Amino acid sequence: MRFTELLQRIPGISQRMLTRTVRHLERDGLLTRAVHPEVPPRVEYELTATGRTLIEPAVKLAEWARVNGTRTCPT
């Protein structure tokens, strides 16, 4: 997926934060970054095999957060 596609699909994220996040994910081996020699350069990101193993747990966590998001912690 191209950077601008990611930016459009993630509501509320700034360009700066997305740049930092994809750099960290690439550093951690969860994303690959491919630069295509075009004018202007085209950059695409793809999950690695390790990154793909996180899809199901991340979806489950998001579902849990959606169900439990309005609850408050006891004090």
C-alpha cells in the first residue's frame, strides 16, 4: 500500500506520526518498504510474514476495545 493510501485509511493520524510509525515497523521487521524509481518516486509498504501474524490478534484487541471502551476503571 502506498503512503497516501495509509494516510487516508487511518483517521486522525498526522503525516509525521505515520512516517514515524512505518519507520519503526520497518525497523522491527513488521513492514517492508519498496521504493520504485519513478518521477515522483513511488514508495509502497507491505506487511512481512511476521507482520501478518499480528493481524488476527490486533483485530481481536480492537474488538475488545470497542466492546469495553466505554467502561471506566474502578478507583
